[in-house]
Amino acid sequence: MLDSVTAAPHRPESAVTSALRSLEGRATLGDVVSATGLPDHEAEVALRSLLETHRGHLEVSDSGDLLYQFDPGLIERDAEPFPARFRRAAWSAFKVGFKIWTAVMLVVYFVVFVLLLIALLTANRDGRGSGGRRGFGLGDFFILHWLLGGRGWDRRGLYYGDRHARRLPKDARPPFYKKVFAFIFGPEDPRPTQLQKDRTVVQLIQARKGVLTSSELIEHTGLLIDDAVEEMGRLTGAYGGDPRVSDAGEVVYAFPELMRSAHGKVRAREPRPAWMRLEYPKKLTGNSPGANVGIGAMNSFNLAMASVVGLPASFDPVMFYGLGVIPVTFSGLFFAIPIVRSLTLASENRARMRRNVRRLLVGLVYSRSVGAVRWVAAPDAIRHVTRALEDRQVPPKMILAELERLAAEFDAEVEAEDEGFRYRFPAIRETFVEAEFMRRRLKLQDQRLGPIVYATSDTAADASRRDLAAFDRELEAAQLDLSRYLPSPTRTGYEEDFEVVMHPDPARA
């Protein structure tokens, strides 16, 4: 018993994890302190650390206390089910194997068939077949250089498609074999680190003076509200967040560490909101049309030559299999894999369209809620989205479904009209107001504390003064100008998938 008590402070995360399991993942700080015997500051640090690594978020209890809500199984955030891991590993192994096969088959057979064709043409021309070229010549060198070239290209570099390649310096263009692999398996997906993914969110926190709410994160990312709450929990653990309950019962997250700098005040530019970061449809190959034509022509040439030269030579097993069956099988797979991928690509692009619809609706709803709260009619929402995505065919049912989802998430007011429903979102403005009051109270940009808003030693007179201050606060909230927190409400824009792994402008000025 004594051993466990003395060991607990050295492993507070382990003790807190055990306590949370017994509490089914739902606990206040006091619950954890009681269950572990840890000092409250150690328990709080451990809880916030677990928020970064495990699926969980913060809520406000009926009594106004912060409530830590974790998955009952204490599942790690990056945990992946075994079937998904197996499918991903199997597909990755197949891609590696087929790429190696491609590097051999496409290049070698293309060169072999070109030489064979030249030999046949030369033989037909001189009638003897002795005029055929022998050995490796200068033309072969240029063919291999074209296939394997890519001056200045980092061999470990990833090819995200032609749009990315056009942004690279001329001396760092991708080699042709990268485009061949993209023809088969599609462009490589960017693999940003968590720090790269967090860069613009940190910039947002700094631009908003170290204070953020889940609703403001949705404005930047377009996340579903449950996902935004989860993400705020992770950010709290990762960046030293200090969750606080506002006077109106809203969880507001303060990040004092992000507002400290050895170079004076921290200043940051407001990053682009979700409706200016729409996703482009994912391309099947990512290559330019010319590259696709060239690759398709090479494989078609191999397929045609194998069918004409190799398959008819059934009398010679070496030619039949070596120049017939094997290249025909390879060339068939070369064309079949992209065709199969196109089926899953359609599903992915529908998901992207749905996310774009949500981001556009977030822009419309926030533009009518952060300032004066106005109604959003269903026909207005349809017109807004279809105008922004005029080059896409967006089903009105998808727009209405996403609008209804937003209304449910923010507990919107709903009224029926002749042309459909209309919605009003007062809760969005309320969260922005609470965040603004918290900024004024904490003054994190100056790194000094504001006035104390509550103390257990309050007298009746103190309580009366607080009530009067609360009334004044409501009047001030009604007049609060929050338009600066709604950048470019009437504009839309797109963001490339690979931009997150490129070096953006620094957040600090």
C-alpha cells in the first residue's frame, strides 16, 4: 500500500488513466484527485496531457465545473482498427511491388520493343535483316534519360501532381517515372506532421489574443461541432491550454504560452477561414494531359507489340511468355488499376464536395450570426452554394442536409415559410461574445491578469455589485462589434492539399 502511494507521483498519467477507467472516462478534477490522491495541480497537468494523446474533450457540468469526458476505453487519438491497418499495409505493399515491376517492365519492354520494331523495319527494307542496329546507342541513352530524368529532384521527394510540380523551380522538376507511378496509383498524398497541421490553428489563436472557442475553430476548419470540441481538447493538451467556464457557461480556451515571446508582443495575421479553403476535386492521376497521353501511348505500344509479336509465337515458349503473356498481363493491369481507382475516387470527391458545401454554409451562417443575428432561409443557402460552386453540380438535397446539420449542432431557431424553412443561429454570436469578454479580461497580449470575476469570500454587497456588472455586461454584449473576427465573409477560395506541407509565411510579425 505504501509502495503504491509513493510511486503514484512519479507516474501521474498512469494513475490518472486508471482512475478514468474506473470512472468510465467521465470525471471532474475533484473526482480524479479523490481517486488518485494526487495533488490537484499534478492531476490537472496529467488530465491535459491525456487530452493531447487520447480521445476526449471538455464539457461544463450542471454545477458549472469543467468536466473531462474521455472515451470509456481510453482510446488513443491515432489508434486505427486492425482491419484498416491491414488494408492500408496490404495496399502499400502491393504499390511498392508493382512500382518495382513497372520500373522494369515499362522501361525494359519499351526499349526492347522499340529495338525489335526498328530491326523488323530495317530487315524489311534491306531484305536481309543484317541492317539492324546492335548494342546500346545514343538514342537509347536519351530514352532512359527522359524516363529517369528530373534534374535537381530529390529522389526521396513526393510527387503531388502537376499543379505542385509547376510551383517548383525549373531545376527541381519531377522525373518521368514519378508521373508513371501517378498514372497508375494517383498522385502521392501529402503527409503533414501534426505541427504542420497545427500551424494555421496556432496562428488563429495568436491572432485572437490567445483565446479561442470551438465555434471559432469551426469558422477556421469547417469541422463538425463534436470534432471541433475534440480538437480543442487536443490543442489544450498540446499547447498548454487553460480551459475556463465563462459567466454564460461557455467553455473558453486560453493559451497563455502562445502569447509569450522573447521578442515583445506576439502579433499574428488572421488565417483564411474555412470558406476560403475549399478542397479541389482529387485528380485521378494528377498529371498534365500531355504526360497522361505519353504514358498511355507507351503502354499501348507495349500492349500492341506484345499482342502482335509475342502472343502469336506459341511455337516458342520464351517468346510466347517473355514477349507475349508477361507484357500483356502487365499492360492490362497498368490500365485496369486506374479504372478501378476511378470508382473510389468518385466517392472521395463526393465527400470533398460535401465538406465544401459545409464550409460555404459556415461562411453564410456566420456572416448572419456574428454581427446582427439574421435569418438564413433555405433558398438563400442553395443560391449561395450553387453560385460559389457553379462549375460543380451540387444537389440541392446535399445543401439542405448540411444546413439542417448546422442547425442541429448550434440549436438554431427554425421557422417554416412557403419556400421552405429558415434558421437563426443566436448561439454562434453568444460564443463569440464570451470569447471577446474573456480576451478583455485576461489581456494575454499584455501578459497580465484582468480583474477577478468571482471569489468564494464574496459578501452580499459584493454579489449585488456582480449582478449589476452582469447586467451592464449584457448591455455591452448587445453592442459588441465582432466583425473583425469574420474575415472576407463574401469571398470564397480554394486550397491545395499540398499547401499544408509547404513553408507558409511565418505567423509572427
